[in-house]
Amino acid sequence: MREMMQKLRDASIQAILESENVESLEALRVKYLGKKGELTGILRQMGKLSAEERPAMGQLANQLRADIESAIDARRSELMSAMMEKKLELEAIDVTLPSEDVRVGHKHPMYNVLDQIKDIFVGMGFEIVDGPEVELADYNFTKLNIEDTHPSREWTDTFYFKDDSSILLRTQTSPMQVHAMETKPLPIRMIAPGRVYRKDEVDATHSPMFHQIEGMVIDKGVTMADLKATLNLVVEKIYGKGTVTRFRPHHFPFTEPSCEMDIQCHKCGGKGCPTCKGQGWIEVLGAGMVHPKVLAGCGIDPEIYSGWAFGMGLERLAMGEYKITDLRLIFENDVRFLEQF
């Protein structure tokens, strides 16, 4: 039996050293040390030995098992190291080779204009606020002095969630003015950019989803002159010195007096074209002095404080900035169009 163990030692160690991969090494482990392995076959013959010989043979068998396991572990480490070196060699990167072209994206033209406007107003001491696009009708209409019979409350104009018309997709960012007046200390200088939703038919200047920027100032001694001067300054900073504007009287329930501000059409220079619908002017915002009822409804004394507010369409400003003739191009995600900016 001693000779059998010695032969097994020599054969197993030699086979282990010559194994070329981890799979063949595992096969050798099973061959020599498994339940049906060669060492197990030798140990089954221990019953033929005398009681005096068995301890010595058992000790030799244990040592043989330990030697084989040690040889397997050592060879496994060698094979794993060799595999890692080969993998590193195959995956080596030549840093001197020219790299592949990487296309770097850029901001959408509309958001370029939004960033400009934010910078302008922040530079004048305004705060940027944000709020929910799903709004209560109380904030979107009632607290803005918009009566129940106003056309904008109709289902044909507004996206409602419930039959009772209490929850809707906001039609303007004006609700943020109410939220600001109810929660912020006076004086207030804020703008609120964001998405708004109306049931408008899609054409060159309209979309059922578009972006608005609301602005508001509440303080003592605020006048219409402050409103016009601020808006003219903003437009000139966007479109350049000498940009032609006009203010037209209008009516909004939440401002009194109210006005609309137009810029001369960038496409035709005021002569009339499809972009301006033949008018020579493009409406960019509505504005006015905050209605005393709106101030009082938010807990602000209209005898002490006054304010102005405006709401402008971001897409229309972008159209003027980049001479875009059709609003639909902004939303179509045509790379040929976007790459121009």
C-alpha cells in the first residue's frame, strides 16, 4: 500500500504541474481526491491491514491528500495569474491612437433664451420660483379674480382632471404669483418659468403645451412706468438695443390697468408675413398692475402696496431671438433643425 501511495503521489503531482487550464485542474482533483477517486480506492484497502499498520498508513494517506491539495492550489494560482496577464495584454489600450469622434450636445435654443432671461432678472434682484403643473382651479382662476363664467374656464379651453373642474393642468404660471404672495415676505420680486397647457390648435405660433414666464413685483409705490421700463430693458437685452416694442391696452381679470406688449416682427420688419399673420407685430406678453382684489385676497393691503405682473411665452421669445419662423420646429426634435444652434 505504501508503494501504491508513492506512485499516486508521483503521478498526481506530475499531472497537476502539466495541467494547462483551471478546468483540467478541477478534473484532476476529482480523479485523485473525489469520492470515487484513486486515493479513496486505496483507502478502501485499509481493512486488509493489521491493527498495527493502519495508523501509519492513515497518516501517510492524510499527508498524501494534503500534498495533492497543496499542489492543486499552487497550480490554480499560477493559471489564474497567467489568465489575468493574458487578459490585460489583450485588453491593452494604446493611448497614442487617435480617439473616436465624440459628439457633444448643447442646449435647446428655447432653453438658451430661458437662461438669458433668468440671468437678466436675477441681475435685477428677482427670485426664481417653481411650482406644480397640476394645479387647483382655486389658484389657477379664483384667486386671480377670474370669474366662473370666464371663457378660459370652459372645458374647450382647459385640460381638467375631474368632472367638478377643481383640478387641472395649469393654463398659466400665474398661480405661482398667488403662492408667492401667500407665503413670501414683502417686498416680492419673482419670476416663475414653466410648462403650461391650453387646448390650442397647433399652428405657426400656437401649441397645446408651451412654456411661460410669469413675473411679479409687489412693493410700495410701484407704478405702470416701472413695468414698461423693466420690460423694455428685458427685450433690449434679448434682441438688442433699439428693438421696437409697443404696448396696447387690454383686459386681464387679474391686472388693472392691463396691456399687451408686442415686438416688431423679426421676419418681415413690420411689413406683414405669415409669421406675424400679416400684422407686422408679434405678441410676446401680457402685463398690467396687479388687481387690488388679487392683493386683498392674498392678505396684502392694496392701500399700502401695489405691484405689476407679466406673463410671456418663452417659445415666441426664442422665435424672435433665433429668427425661427414656425413654433412647431421647436417641438419636432428634428436634429437638422437643432444642430443649427
